[in-house]
Amino acid sequence: MAAQTPVPGWPRHPGVGFVYICKSCEDQLLCMECVTDSHNGHMLGNLTDYVAGQTLDIQQFADKLSKTDIPKTEGDITESEKQTKTHGGRYQKMIEDIKRQGKQMKDDIDSGIDLLVRMCPELEERNARISEKNKSTLTKYLREDLKPKLDRCQEVLTSGTTVDVTTLAREIRNGVSTAPPSLSDLQNMEYQPGTISIELIERMLGKLLVDGADESYKPISKSVVLNKFQTSFPYNICQTCLTGDEGWLSYWDSDTIYRVDMKSNVNERKECRVNVRSISVSPTSGSVWLCVEDDRSIREIMTGGEIVTCFNVDSSQCSLCITSDQKVVVGMLGEIQLYTTDGRAVSAGAGSPCRQVAVFPHHMRSCTLTGDVAAVDGDGVSFDDYTAGKATVKQPRVIVMDKHLNLKFYCNDIGTRKTRESDTPSTKFYPYDVCFDGAGEVLVTEYVTKSVLLIDRNTGHYMRTVYTSDGVIPWCICLRDGGNLWVGHEDRTTKVIQYK
């Protein structure tokens, strides 16, 4: 290897200077002592040639920066400024377009209202004309027919001869007509309000799209899990206690219910000695109520622990819930009905009981804020058959009712607004349990998406996803006033989630 002029700067061997590079050690700079000291036998390179090559690489990189990267970045900055100005105007145009569309919708609604309102006096006048015509006809009938006949009867009775009496009597027996004239019927008028479809209104108003995706509703990115525990027993019903961070857990064909805390401690185990179909905790007294399948009874666990039968129902029960005004809502095969705590059917007016049609209402909950009642109706189809398409006419759904069990809406699809029982959803939707939050909105566990969904309390509109499981199906839910959402899963795992 040709001799080279040493390049000074190597502090390890002062005064010697660099002469080579070691290709075996990632082009490390070497002096003569380094070669013999620690790089003996390594592949060496010419320092002058190496520096020339490195200098060329640096020059090429500098040329790329000055001629390509920097001009392009400066151009991108200029373009970004232009886009900012362009988009700024676009946002304002979007706002104006939204307001213009909304104003047009409002104007159309106002026009429709004005049309219906204008029709009312016209219809009133039409019936007034009919009434006046009927009055004239009846007046003529009274004056020209009935009164002359009465005058003749009175005349014959007071001064008529025998012939007059027998003649008039014969005419009456033979059927002297007193039939009133034919009258025109008044038109039966009423106002039948249409169904307010939030979905249709939103379709008319339009959406805001970000990169083509609807940004109206977004799921919560991550749920805050306050605690997680697993039980040794199965359960598919969860009811939080009125006081303390505890909940009652039960399984639909078990005769045992459990009171557990957030650390999975079983603080009470209640042997009921009958198959408990469902349980409910009274939101006012905190007492536990049982729905017993064996004898179709509704029972209450008293303060001393005694289980008392309050009343029996005629049909097989599926579920129950206790309302804040101490009414008992019982879900039975084919219907949901409202009772007092001693078993008297609550009247909805005219003697008829408060009742709602349902096929298999297996989970129910009442809202302490609004008095509304929500029920999950499985429509008699299993999840496996439903997802396999073996029951195409079946449709699991959430039924939301007022406190008298009058229907507010069905929710049978994510995104469904107020719908009819006959509507066909576009996607699979299999709810399992339901409860209300502090604002009266509806929380639903859903099998297909393995999540907990928030539903608008007035329309059934899907608002957002509150929680999504990592693979295990969430079964049952309940929410404490403090904001802790208990979510029970198919694998006996409970997650206590901070609910906002």
C-alpha cells in the first residue's frame, strides 16, 4: 500500500496522525500505531481516496438539498399557505351552504304548516255550510210536515166527528209517515301528525365528510377501566346496589344470587331455593326483587333476609324491573305489563292495563330521571341462528317506552331512528342488555360489534360507542349514579369502566 502523508488529529496517539481507514471496522480512521496495535490483519483503505469519496458524497447531498429538497419544501410551504386561504373560504362556504339548506328546510316546513293551518278554516266553513243546509231542511220538514199533522190531530181530538176520528186513526195505523228528510253528514275531521324521522331530516340536511367519512359520531377512543375481576360463577344479569361499590349478579337458571364488590369479594351469597329468572334492585329502597320461573311468582328479599312472594302472574316471565315510584314491570312471553307491588295491574285509562307487546323481553331497566322503561326483546331467536340467517323474519331490538308503557321507539339497528316493527334493518343488530345513564340516554350491550352503545332517549338514534370489548362478548351492564359502568362479559369477567 502506497505511503501517505499523515493527517493530524488523533488524540490516542499524539503526533502520529491518520494514514488509513479500517474497512473491517466501519471505515474507522487509523494511524500507523493503530494498525499494529489493534487492527493487525484488518482490511485497510487509502485515507486520501476515502476522503475524496466522502467529499463527493457530501457535495452531491448538498446539491440535492439546495437544488431539490429546499426548493420543493419552499414550494410546499407556499402551496400550504394557498390551501389554507382556499380552505378558509371553503369552510365559510360550507357554513353558508349548511345554513342555506337548513333555511330551505325550515321554509318548506313553514309552508307546509301554513297550508295545513289555512285548510282548517276552509274545512270549518265547509261543515258550517252542511250544517246550515241540514238546518234549512229540518226547518222546512218541521213547518210543512210535522206541525200540520199535529194541528190536524189536535183539531180531530177537540172537534172532529166520529168519521174524522176513525179516518185519522186508520191513517195512523196504516203508517202515516213521520220519517225525517235525508240529511248530509258532517265531514269527520281530525289532524293526524306524521312520524318525525330524525334520519330523514339528517338525510335532507346532509353530512360533513372528512376524507369521505362521516364525522357526525365517533367512538370513544379508549375506555378508562377502573377495575377488572373474574367470578367463579356464571352470570348474565348485573344490578348495582343502592349504596356502596357493590353489585348483585345472577344467572337466569340459577337458584343463587351474589353480592360482590369491585375487588371480586363475594360479600353475600343468597340461596333462593328456586330458579331465579331475573333480579332487580329497587332504586328507592334498595331491596332486591326476584322473578321466579318455577311458579311464575314475583318475590322480594326483605331486610331480615326472608324471601316473600308478593304476587303471581299468568304467563311465563322473562324479566322484571322496579321503577322509582315502586311499580313492578314484568316482561312475559308476548307482552310487558305494569303492576303495583301487591300484584294489581296498573290501569292505562278506561280500565285497560298498562301493557306493551313483546315477544321475548329478557332484560329490562327503568330510568330514574324520566320514568322511561327499556326492554331488550330477542324476538325468540338465538344469536347463532340470527347471524347465520336462519330466522330472516326475526328482529332482535330494544323497546323504549314511557312510564305507562306507551311505545316511544324501537331500535333494531345501529343508526335506526324512530322505526316501525315491520322495518327491515340494513345491518345485523343483536342487543342483550340495557340500562339508562344519568341524562336518560339508553346504554345497550350489542353482540355483533361486541360493544356498549349509547342510544338517544327520544329517537333511538345511535350516538356513539362507549366501550368495545377486546374479543369477549359483553353480556350485561348497569350504571351507578357516580358514573361507574359495570360491564359483565361472557367469560365471567367484569370490567368497571369510568363513564362520561
